[in-house]
Amino acid sequence: MGPGFPGPIAIYNIMNIGISLDSVIANTNNELVLRLDEIGISTDIDTWDKYPILENIDADQHWLNELFDDSLYWANAIPNEDAWNMINKWFYSEHNIFIISDRSARQFDISEWWLNSWFVPYNKFFCGAVRNCKNTYIDMLGLDLFIEDDPYESNILSEKVPTLLLNKNYNMNYDSDNVVRVDDCYAIDKLLEKYFKYDS
């Protein structure tokens, strides 16, 4: 078991918050559904489980490699409103926001452009994080907590730092041992006020 949430209160004047980019901040679902439709795969965006779809779409990963190399795919994402609002609140309350993405490092420029175009504030942005290795950023950045959507990643992160897993239709059937599941970033803010004393 990892550290979970402190109790009753941990005092942080300034928190270092690690946040995953895709699905937490950037919503690529609509663009992905359009791309899937182009190759004849129709899916209900409200109920789909993206992991099996993406893992089984083709054995050689050719389609996925082309998709993830297409800067337009990332440029067409829209921010999740709850994440945008809460990141702005936390950042302008002087907490440090570190956005950590497993997108290819080749997508750094378009990702940075996207963040700035949508006025997503942050202290530092990292691209090219290897999946299941985001925990290497915890010590490097002195993170106090991490916000993630990947249940596998969140289990690893939770061994070192309190981790919040955003509930998504595609991750509800996956176990998450020592993470706190939340419905949105508004719920995260309420949890932070309950478990952490911080200047908001």
C-alpha cells in the first residue's frame, strides 16, 4: 500500500501538483471517434472502453502510430472544462502545476502550442514520459499529489504519492488499489480542501 491521503490534515502553503495531459486536461475523444469512423469503426463515445479498441485496432500498430504522429489530432483536442477551471484556480493560488504527458516528444511543440492557445497555465510541461514510468517525476519535481486517468499508471504513482484517478467510462472496470477515484476536478478541489490545508 502506498501513502494514500494524509490524515487528518497535511499543511501545504504551496502544493506541487502533477497532472496527466490526455483525458485529464485535453479531451481527444471527439477527434478519435471521427478517426475511427473513417476506418469503419463506429463507437458510442459515452460507453466505449478505449483500451481494448486501441490495443486491438491492428496488430502492427500502424494506424495508431500514424494517428499519434499526426499533429492535427492533438491540435483538435478541446480542454475538459472542470480541469481548465481548477488548474486556473490552483495556479493563480500559487500552487505549482506540472503537466506530464506520455505523448511522443515529437509532439512537444504542438502540445505546448495547444496549452498556450487554450490558456492552460502551468509551471512546466513534460512530453515523452514512458507509460508506467511517470513516477520518476515525483521525486524530481517534489510532487505532493498526482492526477491521472490511467488505472495502471495511477497504481504505480500511488506507491509514492497520493494519487487521484478520474473516473472515465474506459477505466471503470480496472482495479485501482490505493488511489482515490473522483468524478471530476471539482471533486478533487473539494478533497484537497478536506485532506490538505492550503491557501486557495
